[in-house]
Amino acid sequence: MIEVRRQAPQGRPLADAPPSVLGDPVDFREKALRRKLIAGNWKMNGRRADGLALARDLAGRAAAEPPAAELLICPPATLLMGVAEVLAGSVIALGGQDCHGDLAGAHTGDIAAPMLRDAGCSYVILGHSERRIEHHESDALVCAKALAARRTGLAVILCIGETAEQRDAGRAHEVVARQLGGSLPQGLGAAELVVAYEPVWAIGTGRTPTPADVAEVHGHIRAELKRRVADPAAVRILYGGSVKPGNARELLAAGDVDGALVGGASLVAEDFWAIARAAG
Ligand code: PEP
């Protein structure tokens, strides 16, 4: 195991910080074994013409220059089947942005995990802060959705992250640990789980934590995973929040960062592609 000196968040030298702040050192051999994942979250954006054109553009780039990273796009539900057709034969995977905790039933406006599978998805984003905040989703609800995804064979991208107030109060670790503990069904492993650390204050704001801050929280998440999944070293932990072509390389190089969940920049083919290339 190669131990790398990192800087603690407040600029303290790492050796002086208490162990609970540092988490375990990053094992860069294990990190190298985890293929990076660059996931685009289109959110509530895109009509048929521009959504399909964006997917076509990305599929063309991926065919011409196969990326080292795994690529995933998560369009809104109305575009899933059309984008699935565009992506047929492409290395780019398709994902949904949410699913219900039930596999079918009387839930007007919702979408079930088997429907996402049927539309060609292999992933689903769950617990995004916009859903936790706007739709009051609890950890227990996210956990039920993750169970539905697992029963359907969808891999879950489980989003966790603290608000600015929580960070300022020094509660970032506690918040991500609680969200992870409450949202993660028992028995989920690396084959069906990706964790996305998305500090709420960084989403769509243009503000990002420093790479050292990201590495520090990811180290804590990795330590929490060790208590909760059988193969914690294999679970990918993405960073999300204002990832752009200009900051992707340094964020992706930070310790225990195994990829990125990209919102705004995933709507521009050149930008998403530049971020994918920054992943190596
Ligand atoms: C997101 O919403 O998952 C996200 C990371 O958004 P943005 O990249 O726009 O901050």
C-alpha cells in the first residue's frame, strides 16, 4: 500500500490531523483497478431533437475514439427509448434519473425500475439532492428504491452530500455516513452500486470543494463502505458538483475519486467529452 501525503481541509499538514479526519490512506493500486465512470445527468432538459442530437454526437465521438472511462448518460424519461436506439452498439450506457420503490402499480407520474430496464437502462440515479429536497425523499425511501433497482438488475448511483450549513457546522462526515447508512440496502455490492458524493452547495453553482477536500470525504465514505458492503475496495465513488472541462482533471485525480457525476456540462457534447477524456 502506498501512503500518500495529502493536505487536511484547513491546510493542516496531514500528519497533524486526527485519524478520524483522515480516514484510511488511499490505496492507489485498488484505485487503478476501479474503471472510472463519467455519468451525465441531463436532469429535466432536452426535447427529442436536441436530446437525440446530443446522444448521436457522443456516440460518434465514442466510436471514433473509444474512451478509457466507462460513459453513461441519464436523459429524462421521455428521451430514454429514443436515446437507447441512438446508443445501440455504442459503449455509452443509458441510465434513468429515478425510480419508484414498487415494481408496478398505481403511482401516477412515477416510473418503475422494470420500465427503465425495458427502455434499455442499466443504471439509475437515486437519492439526488434535488429529489431529496424538492420531493422530500427520505433515506428510507431511497433505500426502498435501491431495493427495487436491485431486484430489476439496475445498478444504483446513490447520491449523498451535505449542505453548506452542514459543512460549515463541521457535519459533512456525519451527514454522508447517515445518508449512506440509511439509503443503502443490505447486500448491495460493487457490481450494482456506485456512490456519488455531491455536496449540495456545489451543484449547479460553479463552486467546488478543493481536490483535497473531495479526497478527504471520499476517504471517509470508503471507510463507511467497509462497514456496510462486502467488497468496499471495488465500489466506485464519484464526485459530482460543478465538474467542468477546466477542473475535471484535478478532481478526477484526487484520492479515492473514481469518476464524476456531471450535470450542466453533460448537456454540451464537447464539455462532456473533454471531461471523459480527463478521466484518462
Ligand atoms: C448534478 O446535479 O448531479 C450535478 C453534479 O450538477 P452540476 O454538474 O451542474 O453541478
